[in-house]
Amino acid sequence: MNRLFAVESPSCDHYERVRCTARELTVERIRLCRHADDLARCEAMLAQANSGWLYGLDRAFTRAERGERLVEVRNRIVLLGLGRAAPRTKGPRLDPASLPDDALLRLIQSHADPQVVVALRAERQRRLQTITGPKP
């Protein structure tokens, strides 16, 4: 059976349509997908691309492109599992303004760096002033 399909020319219209359809799977489209079941099917197709399909994704993509899309699909599945639509934005490593109140108080009491503790206390003071208002 494989010899029979090996006789077909890879330049025929069918193969070109398959290649064009597969090329529609881009990283941007994966990031827009919100359906975990579709992503799971896509992950299976990408992971098993070179398992002997007659004309699989291994011929439409290079190994690096398949790997890039597979990583993106798996990341998207994890994000959807966490209930996020987009990845968390990266910010400063320790931003006192973004810490919850209980974490802020805990860090003030337990952090080893005195400069960080001063910044945390300033943030706590700023929060108290927004609640109670500035002193007259």
C-alpha cells in the first residue's frame, strides 16, 4: 500500500491543497483558539505527525515548525486549564503595588533585605493614606 502511494507525485493538486490547509495552522491562530478539545486533537496530530500517515503534517512542516506549534498548543491548553485567555503579563520581579495586603504584611515582617522592607513599608503607608485620606 505504501508503495502504491509512493508512486503518486508529491506535486499533485491534492498534496498542494493538504500542504496549504496545514499551513493555515499558525502560532497566532493557536493563540486565538478557546476550545480545549480542538487543541487536544491538534496536539495529537502534531505529536504523531511522523507516525506513518499517508501524507501527514511531517511533510507540510519542518521539524522545527512542528515543534514550535506543538509547544504553543500545549501552552494554550495549560492556559485554558487555568482559566486564562492570555498569558500573564510580565512585570517587575517584586512589585509592592501588585502584592495583596496579607502578602505585603508578611514580607514586611520576614524579608531579609532592609531596602526591600523600606519599599514595602512605603507601599503599606501609601495604601493606608488612600483608605483614610492624607493627614491634615
